[in-house]
Amino acid sequence: MHQYLNFINGEFVATGKTFENHAPVDNRVLGLVHEAGEREVDAAVGAARAALKGDWGRMSVVKRVELLYAVADEINRRFDDFLQAEVADTGKPLSLASHIDIPRGAANFKVFADIVKNVPTESFEMATPDGGTALSYALRSPLGVVAVVCPWNLPLLLMTWKVGPALACGNTVIVKPSEETPATATLLGEVMNAVGVPKGVYNVVHGFGPGSAGEFLTRHPGVNGITFTGETRTGEAIMAAAAKGVRPVSFELGGKNAGIVFADADFDKAVAGITRSAFENCGQVCLGTERVYVQRPIFDRFVQALKEKAQALKVGPSEEPGVGLGPLISAEHRAKVLGYYEKAKAEGATVVTGGGVPDMPGALAQGHWVQPTLWTGLPESSPIVREEIFGPCCHIAPFDTVDEAIALANATHYGLATTVWTQNLATAHRMAREVEVGLCWINSWFLRDLRTAFGGAKASGIGREGGVHSLEFYTELRNVMVKL
Ligand code: NAD
């Protein structure tokens, strides 16, 4: 049986304490994950600290950039290994992982290597009180040992999105992948060794959150900063751990994102865009749309069109051609999503489509499948409209005016993303200015440029990463003042 080992100081480390990793498509056991205890976490932190003082710490940025390019190339060379590992762990369609997850996993190293290599720092000349001059300039040094705590929905993509800039800035990292998706972070250890990244620069510890590797890592005093992607509640626990020692955090958290469709939108494009934003990755995307608001003149037609799109989605295993919807990640997560499906009915929602479990043949019947689901008719106060479900479902409600659309979009404690569909420039810009989110898409969704800022407002996160913004978290800026 496959063994997922920890990766500490360039070595794969077994612990003997294992838990099973299951395939979401049929719940078969994929392998055994070796859970890291305090001892292994301590060893990983020690290795990462030593690497900061060793070859890695002394390496020029030019050489670092070369190594990170080599990491990206090696991921691409082993593309199929990463693809198979990611798809087995998540159950997502092969087409999705091969177009988004794995290519972005490689790109995250190249893009941030380039950014770090090319970013300037400021310098000023000033007059001094004695009539002379002084020159001040800024130096960036690494934050230090960075803990990278990851979710399961886009495992390689979201992990490398942190590891790429962290390493480019000269830090060392300890990754704690989700207990649901241990494979690609482990595989990345092989890549690091293959291209000659020094020992201790990249480490992986497996396990859970509380009472396990996640907690041990985030409260470890040898960790200088924590970058985390996951649920808002987990973010609160990690923030409490980070308070000890006043260590900085960068958080990308949950959302309850609105999609706003105006009557003047390009109808077909809006339907296609909202379909994608509600159902891609089986709705397990932090940026996904779970609240759709449609201007009243096109409301009925839009609901009907979205219903047809949802019903046309092919549900099935990753490699089956044309599959648009995989399973949810785990039995536990499916129970949560189905709980909301039941709650919606109990609250009197009109179930436009879905609301249950699809019939799957043979072994697939053991997988964590749910139907893509649309509801209408619930009040804004309903938990279905307020709470993040993280499944292939959304509630659709009508609105009349721009003011109303803004108020509806903002009536949540979250603030991650909004997608707006309109052909009216003034409406588009007004929405962009007034929605309380970190990301606002106009006539698009999930379009990303890694040079731009990414993050959430309100309870959806702390800080921004992406482009030069990543440097704000992964480096300490030192001012040097030279009296001339
Ligand atoms: P999660 O918060 O349950 O777990 C994320 C990681 O944190 C896992 O590795 C887990 O083991 C670890 N963890 C849990 N409790 C911990 C603790 N007390 N201390 C330290 N580590 C702990 O999230 P998830 O279920 O894996 O992912 C889904 C969530 O992630 C959703 O809420 C989604 O919106 C969010 N997400 C946000 C973004 C974003 O960019 N804003 C992106 C992807 C996912």
C-alpha cells in the first residue's frame, strides 16, 4: 500500500502512526499517511532554521531564481505524476486539474522567482540638519521560517502559491497539507531533491489540525510567520496561536460570494459564467458563487437557463470524457452539504433542480457524490443564504435596483469575491467601487493574473498576496540611513 511520508531535511520520514487516505470517487483506500507528532514538527522547524543559516541563506537571489525555475520545469516534466496524484486525492475532473491545478502549480515558482528578481526597492536622498546629505535605502530580508497550512480543494495550486513566493524571498517553509490531500505536497519533496534545493528549505509534515501537526506547527516558537488558507474558524484558532510571539499571519479564508446579473448583461455569457462559478470543482472553490442575484426582468428566464445548465452537467469520475462534476472531498463534507440540502427544503425553498444524491453505478456508489442544486424562494436571513456551504449549489433571488444589488452583495460578514454581469460601464464601475470584497470580477470569473493582489476583506482574510504584495508578507523591509 502506498505510504505518504513526511519530508524533513531532505529525507522522507515515516512515523509509524498512520491514517488512511481515501479516494473521493469510490472511497477506496489510496494509501497510509504518516502523521507527524511534536517530535517530527520540531525536527522540521529545526531543519528549516538551519537551512536559513546554511547554503540557502547564503545563496544569491540569481541562483535562487535558477533553482525555482528548475523546480517548475521538474513539475512540468513530471506533469502526469502530479496530475494522477491530485486527481486521485480530490476526485476532480482530469480536464480541470490538467488545465488549472498542475500548470498553476509549476507557474507559481516561475512567476514569483521573476517578481522577486525584478522588484526594486526605494531610496531617498535627504538634507540633514547640519547642512549635509544622507541617503536612505531599503533592504528586504526573508521573514524566516514560514508555516504554510493548506486546504484540500486546490492542493498543489494553493500550496505552491505560498511556497513559490516564500522561497523566492529566501525563506524556508514547512508545509502542512490537508489531511484529505497529502499526495502532491509529498511529491514536491522529490522534485526539491531532484533539482538540488538544499536540505531543510522545503519540509512537509502530515496530519490534522487540533492536537496534531497543524496545531504543533502553528504554535511552534521557531516559526516566524504563518500563511494559511482554509476556513474562517480555523483562521481564528491559528491567529490565537500566532499571537504568542506576535508572529505575522496571512490568511485566505472562507466566503459567501455573490454573483450579480443585471438585465442588460450578455445573457448567454452570464449564464455560462454563473454556471462555472457555482459548480466548478464541485462548488469547492473559495471564490465560488453561492448567492446569485438576478435583476427582475430576466429572473425567470435566467433561473430556467441555469437549471438547464445544471442538469446538463455530467457527474462522474475524473477520467471519463465530458465530466463536469466530480464528488465532494469526503464523507464528512458530503454530510455537511447534504445537511444544507435538507435544511433548504425544511425552510421552504423551491428546489429548482437537484437537492439529493445521484445514482452512481458499481463501486462509484461508495463515492461522495451530490447533485448540483439550485434553490429560490428563501429569505436573506436563511442559513442557506448566510453560511458557506462549499458544495455545488446556490440560491437565486431577484433584485430591482443597483442600490439593492450593492446592499445584497454586502449583507454578509464575508468579503472574498463578487462577480458582476452587465454591459453598462457605469454600473460595472460603481459595483466594483462599492462591493466590500478583495476581488471583483466584471463579466468574468476566476480570471487571475499572478502579478495582482489576491485576498479577502472582512472575515474572508487578512492581507494580500500576489505580485509584489506577496513580498510584504514574506520579507522584512529594513531601512538603512547613510550619512554622507
Ligand atoms: P480547514 O480550515 O478545515 O483546514 C485547512 C487546513 O488547516 C488543513 O490543513 C487543516 O488540517 C488545518 N487545520 C485545521 N484546524 C487547525 C488548527 N486548529 N491549527 C492548525 N491547523 C489547522 O479548511 P478546508 O476544509 O481544508 O478548506 C475549505 C475552506 O477553505 C473553505 O472555507 C474555503 O472557503 C477556504 N478556502 C479559502 C481560500 C481563499 O483563498 N480565501 C481558498 C481555498 C479555500
